Amino acid sequence: MRIDRLKEFISKNELDGVLITGRENLFYFTGSSPVLGGYLVVTPDDALFIVPELEYEEAREASRVPVEKFKTGKELYERLSSFKLKRLGIEGRTSFSTLQTLREKVGAADFISVDDVVKELRIIKTPEEIELIKAACEIADMAMMAALEEISEGKREREIAAKMEYVMKMNGAEKTAFDTIIASGWRSALPHGIASDKRIEKGDLVVIDEGALYRHYHSDTTRTIVVGSPNEKQKDIYYVVLEAQRKGVEAAKPGMTAKELDTIVRDVIAEYGYGDYFIHSTGHGVGLEIHEWPRVSQFDETELKPGMVITIEPGIYLPKFGGVRIEDTVLITENGAKRLTKTERELI
């Protein structure tokens, strides 16, 4: 059980307990993610999920952990104080103001990060998690096909994004995984070119970066097209990115590091003289968060293992000209890597 790993961490580090408050981690450990938040307390012998009264009934139905409710902040802090959490494990994202409150109202005096043990657990997806991510990827592929049918000269970028969101929700998504990127013309050179009021013009490169959130799990995919016939420069950078992306998917396997995978992809783009225009990492983990462990970059030596889900998303961005990015969500398997987003890549 996932909470047993937290108890092992408590024992190893001689803690009085662990406090989890981050929404994704609450869902991971309890199966419930209250809108107004909650407090998962894990001690050497026990685990309790404390939620606002408004969230109690829903949390009680979904949680794998016993649930209690509180009406006021005073009630909450009195209950937390009852655990005598002097030496406490917390998430690294815990705010300074929260730490001060835990000191003043709960009596905590010493804090240790639990991020490493949470990372170790969440970085390898269970078969159930993988199925949910696959479903999110299927929805993203439906939305991508809708965008490719919808994109035409004169359409506003936001119109395309709205159609994609509609398709996602009609096919079971809770919402988009992030603000949809539809970046056309010169804006395609902006890696985070969220859909704007710009009208798409003939000859534009159009980068479409999107994903769906399905039952708490994310997907992430990018395709690039040209409206009309591509010119030679557009074709050149497109096929360099496509080669880099394909080689990355083909190379990804257990035993290599995230850095080594990033190097393989980056070297392809550098070989063609565009190394200075690949300005972000090759990818990132995907799961309960759209960006999670590992980072497929020059700064992450994490060994890839079966069950990890990552993106492979090289890009070339030429200021004032345009850009190309091609991305798939990929599952690391015993034998290599499997694309979970499957929209055709030969789109230009």
C-alpha cells in the first residue's frame, strides 16, 4: 500500500508523522481530491484524512483512508495537534506561511521533505494509472484530429482551441490538461504560444500543443502543420524535428538515463545546424501532473524504467520566421518505448 511507504519513511527518519496537503498527492495516497483541499496525516501506526465539512461526504465515498471533517480552523489545528507532530515530514512545495502556522498552532518544530519518497512512488505508473493515461491520450488524439480538420485560412487561433476543448469534454475529459497552444505564423516560434485572437494566414506554420485531463491523469501531444504549401525552409526544419523525434522514440529504453535520451535527440538537431534554436528540454514526465518526474534534460540523470511515462518533444524556433514542434506521450516498456499519442506525424 502506498501509505505503507510513508510509514517506512517515518520510521527510517525517526519522525512523528507526515503531512500531505498537495492536491495531486492527496489523490495519489487517498483516492480523493477535495476542491477545498485536505490534510492527510500519516503516523507510524495510523493514517487519517481530514477535510472541510463541505467536502466530507464526497471524500468519505472516495477515500481509501479513514476521513474526519472540521468546521473551523481552530478545530483543524486542535486535531492536528493531537498527533503531537514535533518532527514532521512535509512536501517541498509547502509554503513558508504554512510552516509558520504548523509551528505556532500545531507545535511542529522540525521539518523534513518527503519529496524523494513520493517521487520514487509516483515516477513508476501502475497498470491502472497507465490505462487512465492511455485514455487521456486517445481523447487528445481525437481533439488533434478535430483541430486539423478545423484549421484554415481566416480562422482565429482561439476558435480552434475552443473546438478542441469541446471534443475533449464530449469524449470524457474533465478539461484540457493545460491552456491549449495554437501558435500560427511568427507566433509558432513561441514555445508557449497559448491560443490568441490572431487569424491564421495562408502559408503559416501552425503549432498545436494540447492534452486532455481524464480522471485526474494527463496527456500531452504536439503536431505542426502548414496552411497551404510549405516553403523549402519550413520543410527543412520540419523534417529535422521529425527525425529527432523519431530517433528519440526509437532510442528510449530502460537502463538509459533521461540525460542520455535528451542528448540523442539534441544531437540530431545540432547536426543540422539548428542546435541554438532547440531551446527547451526534450521532455518531461506525465501523470497526475502535466509536468512531473523525470525531466528529459541535460540536468536529469534519472534512469528510465518500465512504467515511466514521458514526453519526447523536440522543437526548432526561428524568431520572426516560425517554429516546429512534434511531441508524443510515450510509455517506457521492458523492450523500449511505446507511443501513447498516435496522430500521424507526417502532417506537413
